[in-house]
Amino acid sequence: MVNRLRIVPLFLLLLASVTARAAEVRVELAPELTGAWLTPDSGWHGRTMLLLHGFADDMDGAGDLTKRLAEGLAARGIASLRINFRGEGDRKRTDIASTFPMRLEDTATARAFLVKQPGVDAAHLGAMGWSLGASTAIETGARHPDWFRTMVLWSSPSGDAYAGLTNSPTAQKALRNGVASETVPGWKTITTHREFYESFRGINLDQSLAKYPGALLSVRGSLDFLPQRDAELLKLAPGHPTEAVLIGGANHIFDVFQPELGHAERALKVTMEWAERTL
């Protein structure tokens, strides 16, 4: 009897694991634009999030944190689509061939895919973007103010996007010579091109955020290398509700590779709770 009691729960756990994995489908949205479509096993009423990755990363995010977010949302009855941006969405890729307009086009393609999926409620779509993914979400929300009911920004840039991206020696070299490479310690060597930086000319994220009318949550670590202007951003955003969460001691990627600090878990928790409340 003892052995049976041990075997049955194990079997149920394995079955649940298989079922959860079966709910995620790899999709090709367009040539070179791929993603992962994850729907809840039960309790889904159409609420869906579009998850946008950061610069030179992929749809699963640093330390698979975005993938974990998708799984956590599914457990709360929220579907999600996370995508690999063209020219960029491969964590092993070193030569970045994307531009900001390409990111915006890919985001539009992803949303068009979502609204065609059975069960998706187009009135209850949200977007979450991490770093450059946050910039992408903001600009998309400005250009299409009726697309997203709620938005979550992780470690978001702000202000003049071109000025913010081109203030490094690597960017200046790429602008002069057409191409430049930089080795990021602990990550990889990244090659960028003049076209990437030039594509951000005229993009002002503060002005764009002021055109987005939906709910807004900004999540940032207090040790993020980007400016902490979240209080100012909330004043610019005309929607309701708007909130900012500052995670003390966390860096740009919420110390995802140091799980014992709890920063990444905090980012996940506040994001999932926000999605439940505002979608």
C-alpha cells in the first residue's frame, strides 16, 4: 500500500508535466519570425500577453526568466506568445541584423497572429517588454493605442532612444565605420551595424508613452544601469492604473543567475499579479 501511494502521486505529476508541455506550440509567424504559443490547460477566458525580449536575446529571456513568466501566467489562466525578433532572437547569435522598425513590424505580426487564434479575446490583450523589448512595447502602444489593455515594462529605457543607444564607444564606432563589435563580460561578443542605431532616430519614448492609454506597470532594479525615471514615466502615462515597482539591490536582469537573492522571483510575482488584475 505504501508503494502504491508513492507511485500514484508520481504518475499524476508526470502526467501534469506532459500536459503542460503539450499546451506550448512552436509557431512560425513569418519567414525568420518564430515564437512559442502557450495556452492554459484550463480556466482560460481569452486573456493573453505578448512577451517581447531584450536586445540580442531570445524569446526565453536571460536565465529563461521570460519562459518562466509564460508558464506562471498559464498557471493563472492567461495565455502568452513570446517571439524571437528577426535578425536578433537567438541568444547565441553575435551579429545583430535587426532594426527598430523590424521589431515593430514583428510585434504587429505577432499581434495579428494572436487575434486570429481561437479563444483569444482581442479586448483583453497585454504586452510585456524587457529592456529594448520595453521600448518596442511602448512605441507599439503609442502607434496603436487600442491594441493593448495593459503593459508591463521590465528595465525600460526612456527619453530619446537614439541618444540613449549611441552614447557608448561601440555605438560611435559603428556609426563612423558602419560596424563595431564589443565583448560583454560573462555574455558574448556582439557585433552591431550603423543601420541598427540609425533606426532609432526620432524615437522619443517619453512622448510615445504619453500616447498609450492603457494600464502600465514598470518594474526595475535599483542597480539597473539605465536611469531610474519610473516616477516621471508614470506621470506621463495617461492610463489607469499605473504603478512602479523598484526591486532593491537588483540589476538590469534582476540577478536572474543568482536566484538566492529572490529578485527575479519578485519580478515574476508582481508581473503575474498585475496581469491578473488588469487584463
